[in-house]
Amino acid sequence: MHQENASSSLLVLGTAQDGGYPHTGCSEDCCREAWKDLNQKRLIASLAILDSNDCFLVDITPDFKYQLQLIERHINEKPRISGICITHAHLGHYMGLLELGLE
């Protein structure tokens, strides 16, 4: 993942609340401009802790497939997920677990 003696790093994968941003169905001022310009989109709050060959996630959100791509771009290879800390039982903090199963 990183070079053998590389230091640990923290990667912010998202900063939005459980529904993401813009929020589904929202036409208020807070979301209206973001619906017009999806470059303003924010992924659901999550962190990646990167250390040597390990990647630990703090929450695994419904945006996990996009957040995994952010990690891959950051480290220039596919990460090995070594652990996941789910901070609490709201849906937006663990629904990304569904992406880990094989069909």
C-alpha cells in the first residue's frame, strides 16, 4: 500500500451526513445549487487510516464503492481492508458492508 517505512496517514473519505449531499428530494437553498452542479456533491462521512499495508475504515457508508476509489487513487493500488470501526448503529455508518459480499 505504502512504502515499507512510510508513516501512517488519515484520509477523509466524506463529510456529509448519512443521506449525503445534496440530500435526496431536497429543493431548499442548501441543496438547490448542488443539484445544479454535482461537482458540489459530498460523500457520506467516513475516514481511512492508512498504515504500511493496512487500511482501516472508520464507518463503511452507502458511498463505499466511491470511497474505495478515493483510497485507490490516494495509494495508487487496491487497498487491503484490515479492519472496520463502526461508530454507531445508524444505517449510514454500516450499509457499505453490503458491498463486501460476493454474489
